[in-house]
Amino acid sequence: MGRVLLFEPCYQRVLRPGETSHAVRLLEALGDEVTVVGGQCCGQPAYNSGYRDDARAVGREMLRSAREATVAIMPSGSCTTMVKHYLPTLFGGQSREQADDIATRFSELTAYVSAHPQLPGLSFQLAGTVTYHDSCHYRRELRQTDVAIGLIGRIEGLELRRLANEAECCGFGGTFNAKMPAVSSAMVRARVADVHATGAQVVVSADLSCLAQIGAGADGTGVPIETWSMTELLSRALQ
Amino acid sequence: MSGFASRAAFDIRSGMPEASTRPVMRQLAVDTTRMRHRIAEDAEQRATAARADAIAHLEELHATLRARFAERGIGYHLAATPEEAVSIIRGLLGNAKRVAKSKTMVGEEIGLTHALREAGMEVLETDIGEYIVDIEGRGPSHLTAPAIHLNRSQIRTILEEHGEDLPDDDPTRLSLVVRDAVAAFFQDCDAGITGANQVSAASGRIAIVENEGNVSLGASHPRLHISVTGYEKVVRDDAGALAVLEVLASNATAQPLTSFTHFLADPMPGQERHVVFVDNNRSAIAASERYHEALQCIRCGACMNNCPVYRAAGGIAYASPYMGPIGAVVSPLLWPDGRYADLPFASTLCGACTDACPVGIPLHRMLLDLRADSVRDGTTSSRAERAAWRAWRTLFTRPAAARFSTHAARLALKAGHRTVRRPLDGTRTLPAASPVRRPDALIPLDGIEPLAPYVSAIPHDSEGKDLVTLYRTRADAVGVTVADHCDPRPGDVVVEADAGIAETGSVLLTGANAALRTLLGGRRLVIHLHANTLVRWPRGLVTSLGSRNALILTGASRTADIEKNLVRGIHGAEEMLVVLHTTPEHQAENGQVPA
């Protein structure tokens, strides 16, 4: 089938390098030829901190590396939001047009999988219970909540328990969690309590950054919760 | 740590926001979301259009308004700065001694209460929540629920230290104790100061919403009524004001409308009425390409109700009269001297505020722009921070260097895990360097119920109901008794309604029927309403508002200022009886509510 570029979010290499093989396994099952691109960043950390010149310089490199691609995939709602909604606005004139053009080729991984013509041919099975954390960018910028819920629903034997206060942020917020640590911790305590209240011991999300935050909050407060990315869940359920 | 971060950390350590603010805000967000599904499909679009029109034509609308006010005998005043506003109000108050003030955020903005007290006047905050936070001394923590950071036992302590004798902390008792103190003050005061929600340029009327009845008292009892509001709070006409009112209370407090919606016109004989508009950089914001939409705000508070940072930190930490996401946007714009430059960083940019805003303000995008402004102007960034981003840029514009640095960061994280085993601040550990997977984590939970169930929005429930049935349902929901006749009782005040609103359970009183002094004096309010005057939405009242005072009543006066517990019958009648006159031909004319 198609040739796709798979972008590794910069923090993924730090936190969970194993994620990439889950994503490759999933995409190859769909018949795609995958090229992994690492060492790039969308520029969001600097952009969200107000450093737009630095964000533009870094984001430009990412757009350049996708110049020849027809499909570029990011396993993150947050990075995808940056590339599609914000990064192009940092450029003017002809560069803006080029940036817009490249940005339209980017897809968030679950959206790409969900719309893939070969998806109906795959079978997913996993017995157990999970809950789902909707990352803020995935929910409100990309409006993809139904995509994740739909994919989880394809997994035979898996019960999904929706979170109370599903729309509430986990408190990660990029540099926010370092700038306002007490607020960030108070937020994750609430999120961990919501996850715990479902009874599920696995929380799934499309964004690894939220999961790192929830995992740190769960470990720190002694709540037995495992944090799985959507990629890992689908890869493990793949028959 | 910056100002907000350290103040928030302090309040979080006290346990306050986690115990009271968050659960109340979560429930309020659920309730207002349900109401949002119940209002007309185009209501938010119409309100947004009315506000955007006003912001685009501020000078024109103020010129019209000034002429209308002159015809009505209402004083028009425009203050460029908070200091000028205070000085105008002091001049208007003359030798007044006792001033009854109701809720006005612009009053907070210009430091009015403090300034008048400094000048030797006795000022009483007459809104129950404001009365409490005034004694507490830290100011309001929410736009519509000023005392929401306090629980009932803290409020009891505050009132006891103020000299009240209280046997328990029952919210009804606490509310009524404050009510009695306020009512006593109104017996003898020289001036009433209120805010204003929208001022209609075409009709020269001041729209104010309230639940307790203290605005009704302040606008009708003292010989002098001063309304203080923002320069942007003008709207083209009554239709525009009604468009805003259609979305305001539903998004603020999950009410269809507040108990009282005033359209104040000419002062009563012997009474003086003035409106003081405060600019304080609003004309500059209106002219700004990126931030003018911030002036569309109708101060409903939906952004903070839905904000996870506000829920965690509470409103006091913002140290501004405007808190939450809208506060983080307008505070640095109203005071561009840098004192609020850190507030735009008090957000995870989750976008819940933008989604919740009924008038389409792109709040989280404005926060991003304000962050870039503050870095450009050097108001928040340190030299070390700029150097760090510069270094980051050097690494991440070179893929090999970026790969190397992420690899190094991974090694550092693993080393960190070997040295730091406990959570850094009692909550979070370092992020896992590779998650451990337990074989039994996915354990099936057949038959074990979750502790907190997922709540989804409830759809509209009025389709197919005729206006009379709908009116009865909604009136019942706001505590109004609807009957086909009335057995008179002593203490009844009997008035005739000009119209009724089916979707909100409201009645419209105009002219002599809207005389506040009479209405507030009754023990029971009996209102005759003819079914053929029912309209579906507030917008339908535009032809029946008349040109004098008008008042929309939606249930008896009430408060929910203490932990959001509802207490009915604050100022004025506790009981409201609507005698609904229906005739067969009226029912036939009304027909069905269109789907």
C-alpha cells in the first residue's frame, strides 16, 4: 500500500522508545511501508512559552523533512495540532503557503488508522477493562474523541469505562508543569482520582505526554494505574 | 516562582480549591452544559453578533446613548482611568454618608469600595457573597460566585468574628443573617451603587441581572442611583441586550434567566440616576487586531467554571478582579504595566475556556499571543530562559544533535530514577523511563460499578410542547406556582404581566407594574398572565418592552452564594403565583412549538 513517514515525537525517545515499534507494527499490518523519522520537533514547547522565533526555526526543519512525503503520521494529538493549526501561522507570504501545503499532509496516527481502507480487514482482541483519557488537543483542537472511542470499540473483549469529568486536563501543559508545579500536581491528583474511580487499572490516551503526567501522579500517590498509548493498545490487541 | 504560581501553591496547600472550588465548578459545568443544550440553537451566535457589533461601533453607540440618557434625565459619564472614575463617583455622591453597593466587577477594578471608605463613607456590600468576602478581606474569587472559595463553616466563622451569633452553619441561616443586615442598611442610606450588564444605546435603558433583589433595592430606595460599568458594555438596542440575556444566565449559573432582569429607564421623581463608564485601556483593546474580541465578554464566568487551572488553584491566586481564563487575558490588557504579565502562563492551553465561551472569544489563542507579547517585551522572560531556548533551538535544528540530546535526556532520566525515588512534591515522581507492564492490569470488572459515572449532556426537551405547557413546566422549575385563579391573602401585591416567556418560565412587567418599591414590599406576588402574550424565547419580548422601566421576573428572589446551595426569598416576596388566563381560541392560535 502507501509509503508513509512516521514522526517520533521528541519526548517519545526520552520516555518510551518502544512506542515506535508498536506504531510500525500497526501501520505495517495495514499494508503500509513505514519510514521512521526521529530527531525532529514541531516547535510547540517554545511556541507555547512565547518564543516564536525559536519555534519557527525548529518547526521549519520538521516541515522540510516532510517535504517529499504524501502522508506524514504523528502519534500525538498535541504535536499534530501544532503542525496543522499553529506552525504555519509563524510563516508569511510564500513560506506560509508552503507550510500550509505540507501541514495538510500530516495526520494524527489514530485518525489515519481509523480512516484506513485496510482497517476492516484487521482483527483486534484483548480481554479486560480500560478507561480513556482524552488529551486536550486531541479533543478540542482536532475534535477526534469519537475516533479514539471508535477504535477502542473495535477491540473484542475489551470493556471501556468512560471517565467522569472526561474533558478535564491532566495538568501536563508542556512547560506549565515546570512553571506551575503545585497547580500541575493538584490537577493530576484529580485526574488520577477520576481514573481510579472507574475501577480500571489501565488508562489509554492518544498522547504520551498526558500519560507521563498521569503515570507520575499515580506512582507518586501509590495508585496502581498503568498508562498505555492508543498505539500500544491497538498493537497489543492486533491478532 | 512567579506571583500566580506561588499564590496558587499557597492556596493549594490550604486544601481550599480541592475541597470546595473544584467539586462546585465541576457540577456547575455539567449544569450549564445542559442549559446550553436547552437554549435556542442560534442564541450564542446572536449574542456574539450583538457584542461584536457593539465593539466595532463603540464611539457611535456611545454618542447615541448619550443623547438618549439626556432625554431620560440619566447622567452620562466617561472616565479614562480608574482614578478618574473614582473621582467622578465621589463628586456625584457629594456629602452622602451611607452607600449601598451591589456586585460590580468594574467597581472592583477601580477599587471603589476602598476609595469611598478612605473618604469617610460607610459602604456596605449588599450582595451576600460580596458581603462575606468583604469581611474576609481577600476579595471575590469568582465573577458570579464571589465567596465560592469559602465553605459554610468558614463563612460561619467569618460572620461570628463580625459579631453574629450563629447556632450552626446552615446555608439558609447564614444567607438570611446577611440578608437581614443588608435590608436594615437599606432602611437608611443615601446612595445605591450597582453595575450594569448591557446598556442599550437606542433605548437608553440599563439592563442589569440579579438574583437576590439587592440591585432592585439599590436602584429604587436611595435618592441617588449610580451604575458603574465598562466602556464596552453598550449594545446597539434592546434586541441586542435580549440576545445577550438569552445566553448569560444559562452559561453563568445554569438558570434560564436570573430572578430579576431589569431594564432601568427614567429615574423616579426625586431620584437621580447616573451611569459611569470606565475606559481603562478598553478603547485601545477595541482597536487591537488580536484582542478586540476579549471585549465581547459578558462576564458569565463559564470559562473559569470549565478551567482546570482555576478549579485547582481557585480565583484568589489571580490577584486580579478578573480571574480565570478571561482574567488571564484582560488583566494584562487593562493594566499593561507588567503586573499581570504572568497570568497568561497560568493555563495548560487545554482550550476548555474557548469551548465554554458563549460569545466566541478565542481565549486560549489569546493566551498564546499574550505569552509571545510578554517574551517580546521582556516582561516575564529571564536571560537564562532566553539562553535555554536558544540552546534548544541549536540542538533541534540539527537532527543528529537532537537524537543525541534525547538519548542523553533518557540516560539522565534513568539516573534520576535511581537517585530520586520519592515523589518530588508529594504527588508526582519523575516520569517513567519505560513503563512496567503487569500481566493482570487489564483485569475485567464485570459487575463492579464505577464510583463516579460518566455524564453526558441531556438533549433539548421542549420539542412538541405547546407554549402554555412549556411555560407551566419551566415556571414550576423556578419555583413559581401557576394557577387558573387566586384566593386573595393579606400582603398580596397584584400586578398584570405584559408578556410571558415559555422557555424560561418568566413574566414581563412594564411601567407602573414594574415599580420596584411596590413589588419588593409584598409578601406574595400575584401576577396575571394571558396565554396569548406568551413568547418562546426572551427575544420575543422586543416589541412588548415598552419605553419605560421594564422588569423580567423569573421566580422569586434567591441566592446560591454559599456552596451553591439554593436559598429562596432573599429580598421581596418568597412566593410567586402566576394566574394564567387561557381561552380556547388562544390555545388554538399558539399551536405547537416548532421542532
